[in-house]
Amino acid sequence: MRGALIAFEGLDQSGKQTQTDALAAALIAAGHECERLSFPDYATAIGREIHQALHGGRDYTADVMQLLYVANRYEFRARLESWIAGGRIVICDRYKASSVAYGEAQGLDRVWLADIQRFLPAADLTILLDIPPKVAVERKAADRDRYERDLDLLTRVRTSYRAQSSDPGWTLIPGDRDQAVVSADVRETVRSQLGLL
């Protein structure tokens, strides 16, 4: 029986890691096998290059940065396909929509950003944890990377995410509420959309 891929999207500090962990625990308790990934994955060679760029060690243009992000996901393509084919539920903290949102916010073409990712497994469900940029900044006051410091960019990223959230297979959940309330909404979305809980 085929598994599923669930992607969490949103600005940094929107609660993606917290909700990824909570959903994985709920799915495992319900008897499902789960795998979790967080993108970018800084443990790979491409991931280390991304980390350098985000923290001032490299000066790449917006298109090169998005190509690196996409390449980082392609490093996991075979693994993703194998897990899903084997019946596992894969939960990603960021996935394809991140490149569309951040790239579009920097003036890149949305169609191109989606097209270069067309050979990656599609998400069965994408959950947007929506928070205003000012909340993201309030939740992380120090050690912000170059994207996290740019409020105008984050505003454009949020606009792109919200536009994408009208696509089939998406659910927008307000992320600036109590974690337990958000978790309950996440579980209900997974139950109603995928029948997993």
C-alpha cells in the first residue's frame, strides 16, 4: 500500500518543526511508519553550500540559491520514492513550495521554479502554517539568517505562500495560536484529507 508525503510550509518560526514532530508522534501512535525530513538538509555537500550562503560565506544570486535548494531535495528523491512506495508516511519541514515562495519573492518566475522540481514526488498534502512576518521576528530575535532579517522579503514570501494555498491539496492553518490548538487543526486536516488518523 502506497504511503503519503505531507509537507509543512511557512515562514521561519511558524511552528513547522514543532508540528512536524507532533504529527509524526500521532501517526506513529496510530500505527503508521513515518520518516521525517527537513529542508534544506545541511548534512549533504549541497546543504553545506546553502548554509555557507545563508550565513555570509557565499554570495549567490537568487536563481543560483533556488537551484541549490532544489538540488538538495533531489539528493533525497530516490529515498522519498522508496519510502512512499513502501507505505511510509513522509513528513517534510519545507518542500517544493518553499522554492516557489522565496524565489517568487525575489523576482524569479513561478512557473520555472515549479518546473525544475517536476521530477520530485508530489506532496499529497501541503499544510501552510501562516504567521505574519512580525511574529516570525518576535519569535527569533537573534541569529537570523539573511532571509530572516529581511521583513519586506518575508512579506512577499507570505503573499506567495497564501496564493499557493488556494491550490488543490493545500490547507492554510493560522500558526500564531497556541501550539495545542494548531496541532489539533493539523490532525483534523490529515484525518479529513488523507484518512490517516
